[in-house]
Amino acid sequence: MLTNISKYMMTKSFKKTKYQFTTIPSLSFSKDVGIYIHVPFCYSKCSFCPFYKELYSAELKDQYINALVKEISSAPLEGNSKWIYFGGGTPNTLTLEDFTRIINALKSKIEITNMGIELLPSLVTQEYLKGLVSLGFTKISIGIETFSKKTHQKTGRKSAGYNHILEIITYAKSIGLSVAVDLMVGLPEQTAYVFATDITKIIQIKPDQITIYPFMIIRGVKATPSCSTKEQFISIETAALKLHEAGYSRKSVWIFVLPNTTTNDVYDSSKDELVNDYYGFGPASFSTSHQWKVVKPELSVWLKNIHNNESFSFIAPKKKSTDDWRKFANRIYDLKLDNSYHFPFYIRLFDFLIKTAGYYRNGYLSKKGRYFSHEITKAVVESLPFPVQNPDCVENHEDYLVYKRSIHDL
Ligand SMILES: C[S@@+](CC[C@H](N)C(=O)[O-])C[C@H]1O[C@@H](n2cnc3c(N)ncnc32)[C@H](O)[C@@H]1O
């Protein structure tokens, strides 16, 4: 009951966000801003993935790199970066030479502190990892998803195989990289037994951080989940027991870390989307500043922008009530009761009801509370408005289509 009311209140608040396709207003960011760079290329498209991507072509990729360097060079950035993260798509469709150009452009603007990258495991080699370290990368995040070849076949993903993943993670750790992996639960053909086997295998490999994402139905996803949200939660709770025995501690409802792993200063998509300010580069990247949320357009429009020194994007003003719900969702995601933020009356009332209903014990979420957190976080991510994929959240979507057509007519 409480779960359903909370889900309703939050998703209603998020769905209210309406974007305008227009030029970016002047943005102000805190001095130590996070930087997200979207690499929109994949060699094949996985049917479970909703994120913006285009099939790789060397020509498009070269145009993208030239434009990205120009975009970075003209950005209003200075000072330190809190983190820099390359996500995708598949960032490792770029060569080490491509990264050298991007990082040089970043270094001419800001101080780089810690830098992470998402990697598709089947493409990773030891040479590539060595190159990343010499460019200053400190963290890699490997999208394993599952070890099941059947699921990979069914979803169009190129399989990497256990031995290859073991080899690259062992090597990455030996050269000082912090290694996170993504697993998913509820993918097609991935039964509870298959997921349990995934956990046994990942425990043998021992990455520093393991994120277990429930398969979420976000617009753009083509596959169908193999189990319900509740069954996903039960599988994650069972995995949590095994991971605890193997020395991992639970950092949030879906994240597990080995002792001494620093996760606070590194981008975590499910968390940073909720609360932190960051600056996004590349097509379909998000930025959030004090007043605005900005989402850059898809590749062809973004390329035209950079070529013409324009900044047409999807812009929405930030709303206090949506921000408050986001902060509340984030607090639940973190599993512990942090009272540092002063919530408005209606959220405090909610908090009171949750506590009374036994969702917290000694300042931490109980099992009942964790289920609440799992349901809420999933519902929040599933309801986040992604304007590139979702015309319903763009007030003047027709203007966007006209603008897009004008490029293709050139
Ligand atoms: C932006 S994706 C892309 C990573 C990279 N392209 C790859 O394929 O390895 C990053 C992570 O999001 C997660 N993800 C993708 N689609 C998802 C979905 N529908 N629901 C939940 N998590 C998802 C996966 O765990 C994936 O590793």
C-alpha cells in the first residue's frame, strides 16, 4: 500500500517534467562538477538496452570525435572535476588515440581527478587497459550482465566468456584499476538458477564493486523480463547473502563493494541521476545545473549544433518538488537514514509513516524497507523522462522534428 502510494506520488512528480527544444540558457555549475561524456556507438544493439546509441561507423565516429573536442573546448568549465565518466553506447568503440584527443581537450580546461569508463568486455584487451591507465583512467565498469550465452544470443549481445572476463579483470586490478561490474537480473532466458550461477562466478572473479540492476522497462527496450519485480528482489536478496559471505558489504540496494573500495567519489548512474549536478558532453547526454536540466539531442542534430556553433537541446527548469522527491528516493536507495536534508512537510509525513510501518531499524532499512527501496528506485528510473526517446515529454516536439528534417534535406 505505502509502496504503491509512494510510487504514484514520485512518478507523477517526475512525469510532470516537460522539456522545450530550444537553445541552452547560460548555466552555472559548482566548482567541482562531475563530467559525463556519452559515446553513442555500438557494434550491435542489445535488445534490453534503452540508452541512446547508433551503429558504429568509422566515418561517423571521426566526425563525433572532432565535434566533441570542439564542444569541450568551448564549454564554460574551470576548476576541478569531481569525476569524469565515459558512458554509452560502448565507449570502447573509441581508440586510445581518440581518448588522447578528448583528454587533452579536457585538461586544457580543468583539473582531472578521477576518471572512469564503461567497457563492453568482449572488446577489451590487456593492451587497451594498459593504454587507459597511461591516459589517467582510475576506474573501469564492465558490462557483464550475465554469463549466460543463451541470454546473450537472445538479446543480440556479443558474449565474452568467463575466462576472458577473469583474465581482463585480474589484469586490470594488477595495474591498479578499480574494477566495477554490472550484472542484471530478470533478462530473457535468465532464470533464478542462471542468476545464482552468475553470482557464484562473479564471486570467484572478485571485482571491487558489483552492481546488480533489475531489468527495467524504459522506453526503447525491446526484450521482455523473465520474472517479476518481486522475483528480481528475491534474487538480489539471496545474492546479497552470498556476497556478504564472500566479504562484500552492501553500499546501496543494488551495489556491493569489497572493503576499502571508494565509491562515493565515482559516478553511479542510478544515484547521480537523482541528486548531483553534472555537465554532459556528446549526443543525448544529460546535464543538471542549479536551475536547469539539459539533454543534448541525437547525433545528427548534435553534430549540426557544433558545426554551426549552436546549442539546440531539450531544456527543462528544475522544480523544487521534483528535486525533493529525488532526494528522498536517493536516501532510500542508500539504505540508511540521513537526516541532514530538510524535507518539506508532505515528505516528512511519508517518512514518519514508513518508520512506523517498520521499514527502518536502528537507522537502516529493514528487509521490508529494502523491498520498498528496490520498488521505488526501479519505478523512479522507469519514469524518468528521456526526451530523445520520448516525444511525450517534449512540449514542442514538432519543432524538433522540423529541425531534424532540415538537416536531412541539406
Ligand atoms: C549504459 S549501459 C551500456 C554499457 C556498455 N554499452 C555495454 O554494453 O557493456 C550501462 C549498464 O546499464 C545497465 N542496463 C542496460 N539496460 C538496462 C535495463 N533495461 N535495465 C536495467 N539496467 C540496464 C547494464 O547493466 C549496463 O551495463
